[in-house]
Amino acid sequence: MVKVDINLLKSRFYELYGDGDIDMFFSPSRINLIGEHIDYNGGKVLPGAIQIGTYGIARKRGDNILRLASENFDLKVVTCIDNLRYEKEHNWGNYPKGVVHEMKTRGYNVSGMDILVKGNIPNGAGLSSSASLELLIAEMINVLFNEGNISKIELAKLSQRAENQFVGVNCGIMDQFAIAMGKKNKAILLDTDTLVYDYIDMDLKDNILVIMNTNKRRELSDSKYNERRMECDRALEIIKGHKDIDYLCQLNIDEFEQLKTHIKEENIRKRAEHAVYENDRVNRASEALIHGEIEVLGELLKQSHKSLRDLYEVTGIELDTIVFAANSYDHCLGARMTGAGFGGCAVAIVKKTYVDDFISYVGKAYKEKIGYDAEFIVTGIDDGTRQI
């Protein structure tokens, strides 16, 4: 994984904005072990924050000007917080702008800032670089202007609203929640309907998580993500004509099997089936993790990928190739795509002593089929967004 040189980042900040007091922050990325595309269907998910993420330096200004710069992109943005709106040409800058706008609208203290960020999350990999950036900015505003009094869950909600309403990506709460509430060596079992959550020890015994980046870039707002949400909304609308529910994942498997005949369109029925069965897999996966049944957990990952491929149709040749290669390796307990899909990353549970051989095997198989290299990240589960 690419290391971020904090001292170099400080030097770049001073070059851009001049000397003076600064505050430094880190906001992790996240990985979701299982529970995909159900955080907007009222389901349960099992994510954790990871050790890569976004670093940021911020300084208060004496006016309402917001200056944004990134070491990952050439584009710099200068704007006024009194008149924030989505502007396509501002690209990545719309995410910080959205958070500032949301927090200002909700009555929290905020004024002008100079900000420099640098992330080591692979660009377009589906590891929630946008949510990482959103929580970074939210925590800056929390610390610099609100004495750190805003709860982490509130920061997650604010960041989700910024992405939904300002940027226009209709994401669920999982990414922001996992990044805000991450805890070292803990997975988070989160009910996305109630926001009731439990921390579960991320003890994989003699195994380790390997993130497999297909290097097939995806743009969430340009993908079929919103289309899948609408299809789920349509399934919910049909089922509500026969049972009083608020979300698809309030159905258990038996209830769904009884009601699915009311959904005449095959695609709509398939989306709903994935949501209900995936929610059941999360419940079983969390129990497996609690009881140290890592082989059971691995099998559930395999089932999840099959459902995402065949029922939800969000994988594609790159993800299917890398997951197939991983699952055909003797010392991999299970692998699946993670994130929104349409490219991005997969996650695998691999015997620690075979990690190097696993990476070589899967990397070779992937390049032979796809024509370019995959990237592999071995990372632990980390704490959430914080001042450093």
C-alpha cells in the first residue's frame, strides 16, 4: 500500500497557504465483509474501517472563503461557503462542498478554511474514497468550529445527506457509518434501518483479509447504482400492496417466497430476492464470525458473490474473473465482490502463510484473462475518522 508522507504533506500545505497553525486529520476507507446493496433496503451489513484512507490538513480562515486542494488531483477549488452549489467542473471538490453546505444548513458552526488532502485509496476502486473524504471534512468542521461536540453518528448522517442531496448519488448509510464509527480489529454489525450496531471481534484465526482491486475504474454516479435502487423501490411498492413493510429486508426468506409471485417482472423480482437472501447471509455470517467458524463465513462470501452476479447483476467480467480465480485457490476460504460493483474491488479470506502465493496465483490468472494487472492490498481493520 502507498504510504502518505505527513511531513511532505505539511510542507505542501505551507507552500500553498503560508505559515501558521494547522490541524491534521485522517479518515479511513472501509471494506464490507458481507451485506452488499442492502444498506438502502433496510438490511444488515458487516463492514469495518481499514488502514488506508484520506489524510487532511486544515486551517481556519477569517472569512467565508473555502480553498480546497488535493495531492491526488491537479484541480484546486476556491469558493464561498455562502453560495455553495454542485458544479460539475469542481469534480472531487463537490464532496467537501456538499458536507460544508449540509452542516451549515443544519445550523452547525462553520466558516472559511484552507484545506489540503491526500489519499492512498486506489482511485475508482469502490473502497469509498468519497465517503472517506466526506467524513474527513465533517470531522474538520466538528473540531475546528464545534469543539468536537457533534457525534460520530451525526457526522455520518450529515455526510450521507451531502452525497445524496448535493452530489446526487443515492447511497445508503453504510460507508459513512463504517468510516465514522470504525474500531480497531472490530467489524461492525449494523442494522441500516434502526442504526442499532454491535462490534464483533474481527478474529479470522490463521487467515487474513486480502483486498483485490480489479483496476477497472467505476464512477458511482455514472453507474447503474441508482437504477438498482429504483428497481428495489419498485419491488417494495408491489410487496407493500400485500404486506405492511417499510423495507425489503424486513421480510424473512419464507415471507419473501410467499410474496414473490406478486412481482411479475423478472428483473425486479431478482433484485428483491438478492436483498432478502443477502440480509439472511449477514445474520449467518456475523454468527459464524462470533463463533470462529471462518470456513462457514467463507462459504457465505461465495454465495453472496453468486447472488450479486446472477440476481443483482452488478459484477462484470473483471470482478467475476478475479473472484473465480480466488475461489479456485486451495487456501482461500471464500471471496466476493465488495462495494457497489461495476468494477472496483473484491475481498478474500486467505490463509496467512499462503498470502504471497495467493496474490501471485490470482494476479497471473487475472492478467491472462483481462490483459492488465490487478492490485492487492493486505490491510487490518482500523479506527474511524480522527484528528491526528
